[in-house]
Amino acid sequence: MTNGDILLVEDDKSIATVIMAALEDEGFSVANCESIEARDRLLSQGSYDAMLTDVMLTDGDGIAALPKVREQHPTMPVIVLSAQNTLDTAVRASETQAFEYFPKPFDLDELVKAVRQAVGQRQEADTSPAAEGDGMPLVGRSPAMQGVYRMITRVLRNDLTVLVTGESGTGKELVAEAIHQLGARKSGPFVAVNTAAIPSELIESELFGHEKGAFTGATNQAIGKFEQANGGTLFLDEIGDMPAEAQTRLLRALQSGRIRRVGGRQEIAVDVRIIAATNRDLAPMIAAGTFREDLFYRLNVVPIEVPPLRERNEDIGVLASHFLHLASEEGLPRRSISDEAKVMLRERKWRGNVRELRNVMYRLALMSRKDVIDPGTIEEVIGSEKAASDSSPETAFGHALEQWLTANSPPSGALYHSALAAFEKPLIEHALGKTGGNQLRAAGLLGINRNTLRKRLGELAIDPDRFARPL
């Protein structure tokens, strides 16, 4: 068994002999040809893990002939070799998305290293869910993510409003993007708005636009996000932070399908699918009067809850490899990760969820001194994570409560209900997880009536199907 099959297109026999010997010493199987015609014949007869090609070949320009290779073998890495050491040659190689470019004379060890990286990336991509041809932003095969995928498929052939919930950093916007890309509106625009990042006095103008002279500083007419998203999808992130007055106008727009620019008199019809998201529990906010209950029900037609990373632990290895691949596409060094390092990553807490994992993998790609990230690299770059010394249930619960109080600021008079709702949701999810989504058994485990459980599932936007075990 070889480490990979390599196609070498090189008409200089002395150089070809040296390269073949070095690669075969590393365990690669190498096929050599001297022309574009012979290259195409070999590629039609089988597949290769990587191709090395010279530029000046006996029957033409090796770079100019690459588009045909790309059409037939789009995922095969190509390394370009050239004695034409000009900027133009380097630029042309880059424009063909060559994996690497080596001007002659080159360091043979560096060439072999690049081949190892190219083959490793190709083989890793072939086994990665991110490279299975779906082109979707969501990665992972865990049972928790299967529940998310099922819910996404249910809303692709309709325009029902979707409310995506989940902790910060879990990938709620990626869910919205997947719904847009897979649905009937994929040819229309996808417009994302972080409502928490817009000053309260400007949010209505941002969403609905404004007319010239509508307020101080409105020197021109402006088109809002609703009109920008016409025919497509409008993603309203952090909807729980939207000011009360803007909530009222949003509700009116959702009910009528029409908007009015700030300072305008004419109503404008818009054809927009709404996907909203929040990392906050809206139930206590409704109880406290800070979020409109009628708006919640208008948004929460189809609830999709994105699980935190700790509930999809088995996806961490695949996600780590996926982020290293993305990092290399953005210009960082190409790295792979060992199985032992993946195990080490799975043992970490990941309080920042997938976003934190992504940032860590980018940091590892930048800081690692090795091509393969191992446990030593992880400890050197980001350190080890020790468990708390006191892990008694009382201490753990108290610590969780303290963390929640630090991260949230419930309005005065709403602390009890806010805390109760915050801890009730994971408790119900725990019961559903223990019973495989069986509501009757979950209600028995909790010691509450089944109808009460069903009511709380709706109020807390919990989808019991997410916990169903595969048959």
C-alpha cells in the first residue's frame, strides 16, 4: 500500500528521475510522462492524489493546459514546476489555483514536503463531510445535528418564518444560510442584520429605510434591509435585543407583507422570507414585558434549536479539520491534525462553542511549528484545560448559576422568572435526551403532567424530535 499516487509531468529526464526517486523513498507511487497528450491519457485511465507539472512541455504550455485537468479532476492538487522564473509565471500558476509553485532550481526536501501536504489535504477532504459535494456551511454528523438537518429540510419548500435559537457561537447564521442556499429563494439575496449592533434610534431606518429629510442627517433617500432582501431572505440576528418600538413595526411588516420607510407615506410591498435568531431565552423577556408575545408567535412558526458544541462532541474532530482547510484557503499555512490531538480537543470545555473552536484552529494553523498538529502543539499554543477541583453537584450548580447571572442582566423584578426559565429548559432537554424524545416518559421522569410538558415545550421553543433516537 502506497502513501498516494502521484502523476509527474516532466520532460527533463534527469529532473524527473530525481523527483521520482525522492517521492518513491517516501512511499509514493509515481507515474511519469513528458507531454500534455500523455498526461491526458493517464488521467483518463485513472485518478491520482496529486499532480506535479512543468510549464514548458514537449507539446505545449503546462499551465495553459490546466483548465481541462480542473474540469475532469477538480479536487486533485496541482504543483507547478518551472524554469521560467518570472513574476508572470508565478501569477499564472496562482490564477490556476495551484497548490504550490516551485521555480527551478528548487529544494527537493521542500518539494517532497509539499507533496505530502497536498496528498494529506486531498485524502482528508475526501473523508470530510465538508467535501462531500453539498457545498453547505454546516459540518457534522452527530445525532444532535441530524435533528437540525431534519428541521431544515422541512422548511425548504415553503416560506414559513423560522426562529433559530442557541447559545452564542453555535452557528445560527449558518443555519439561516443553509435554508437560503437550499431553498427556492437561493437565487435571491441573503441579507443579514445584527439588530444588537444597530443603535436603537437607527434600527427602524436600517430595516425599513428612510426618505430624504426624515430626520437630522437624512440627506438622501435610503433603502432598508427589507427592500434589499426583496425576493430573498432577511436574517434578523439577536432579535431579542430589538427595541420595543421596532418590534411593533416589525410585527406590522410581518402581518401585512408591506413596509413604510421612515418619514414616508407610501407603503411598499416586499416579498421576503424572515429567519430570526437569538441566544436569549425569550420566555422570561415576554413575562417581563420586554419582548412582544405576539411577535414571538409570529417569528416562532418553525423553531430550530442549534445544539452547543458540548452536545455534539463527536463532531469536533471533523470541525477541526474543516477549519484548518478554511484557514489554508485564507492564506494561513496548510496543516493537518493528528487523531490524538482531536481527542484532546474533544476533552476541552468550548464555552464559546463552534466559534471558539474555529478561532483556536486558525491560531494553531498560524502558530504551529509542525505540519501535523499534535497534542504537544495544542498544549504549547493554547495550554491545557484542568477540571475544577470541587466537582460536587451543589458547587457545580452554584457555579453555573453564578456564570448565568454574570452573562445575563434580567430586568428588575424578573430575576426569579428569568432564572427559572433558564434552568428549566436544560432540565427538560435532559429528560428528553434520557428518554429518546418520548414526551410521556420525559414527563414521568420530571414528575409533571404530560400536557404541562407539551405546553412548556412550545413556550421554550424546544423541539422534541431533536432528541429522537434513530431506529
